[in-house]
Amino acid sequence: MGDASTNGRPETVEIPPETGVPVPGLEEAGLLLDVDGPVATVTLNRPERRNAMTFATWRGLAAIGRSLPAEVRVVVLRGAGPSFSAGIDLGMFSGEGGGLPDGSDPEAADRFIAELQEGYTWLRRPDLVTVAAVHGHAIGAGFQLALSCDIRVVADDAKFCMKEPALGLVPDLTGTKPLVEIAGIGRALELCLTARTVPADEAARIGLAETLVPRDGLDAAVRDLVGALLAVDAGASAATKRLLRQAAGNTLEQQSAAERREQIGRLRDLSAR
């Protein structure tokens, strides 16, 4: 399957092999990237479509993950305009975006979806702490993008919805695992199979939001969080994220051993300073 396109513009976003800096193309993918020392801000920037996502958006997110400078420690994802993201651009169902795979070639479809998932999986990297600043609608792919981040700071006007089953699809952008881990299997089933909208206050009650703030306080809350995250030793932060990410799948014995390994590494690093 060839690359989709929007208004005749190529959707592929390539990274120069030596510079590691995104080439022009992110803007056409509906993305902005600002890197300020240890902080990278990724903005979904299709406000006229409420930041609805296309194949180009997901490929652009993957390209950003591959290109971040080594000094970046915190990544903030936000949406321009009235919403975080309205989810998949429905124009792709009508062929405007180049068409979805029809599943007749399972191996090709698997590769296609895996390529798009890369735009989400890098957000779990242990060397980064990723923060979703969510306001307005976070639907489907937008909801899954927020779930892919380590921490969600949510404005009181936010609304979450896992829309894919209502469209005859499944959530396939890595969102099912964190949703079950956060909300539990029963709540995850209810949210997905009814595709109902979850308001911000409920999202906070069931753990989808770590912090709930007034809409006009969202930017300040994110700035304060980023400052606190950067105040922690980078090596300790990465080691702790590794431990916490694997904890649910480990036995107590396995997790205790992992803690020992990480602590030995930290002691070695501290003694070498």
C-alpha cells in the first residue's frame, strides 16, 4: 500500500541520518515540534479539524520519536485550538487519506498498523517522561495518545471517548493495555463497548487523569509539573520508570531482583561522579 496523501502532499516524514532533526514535513502532517533544552513540546496542529489524525500524523509522531536530541528528558503533547484531538480523520474512510488496508493481505496490514503504532510506542521510553496536556475532546486515537503518555494533566473541559468500536474497528494504537491497567477490565469494556463520553471529573475519579485543573490553569500546571520532573536526577528517573513499567508483570521476587539491579547501577554511577 502506498503512502497516503493530503491535498497532493506526501505524507512520509523522513529524518536526515546525521542531524537527527525532522525535515520539513511535520507541518503538513499537522504537527509542530519545539525543543527547548531538556523539554520537547509536540503540538497537534490541525485546529480547523479539531486535530483529527491521519496516517501522516502517526508517521510524523514516529519520526519525532526517532529524532529527539539526546538531552531531551520531558516530552509534552498538546493540541492547538479547542481540542486535544478528535481522533481519526474520517476522511480516510472515504478515500481522502489514501484508504485503510482491507485486511485481505494480513501480513501487509500487520506491517501497516505496526508502522502507525510506532508513533505511540516511543512515548514509553524510560529515558523520557511524557506528559499529555488534555483539553476539549480526546477521542479514539487522541484518547489512545493520551493513554500512551506517562502522566495526563487534564483540563476540566476534557471529554474522553474510545470511539473505534462504534466505527466497526478496534482500538489499535496501543491504547487497550494502559486502559485496562488504569481502569480495570470491567470499566475498560464498558467504555469501549458503549463508546460513551467520559467527562473530566469522572476521568480523574477512575485514574485517567493524574491532575485535574481549570481550563485556564492547564498551561501553568504543565509548566509546574515539567519543572518538578526536571529537578529529579535523570538517571534515577529513567531507572525508576523502568522499574514501575515492569512491576505489574513481575512477581515480587522478580521485582525485588530488578530493584537490586537498578540500585546497583545507580550506586555505581553516583560513586563515579
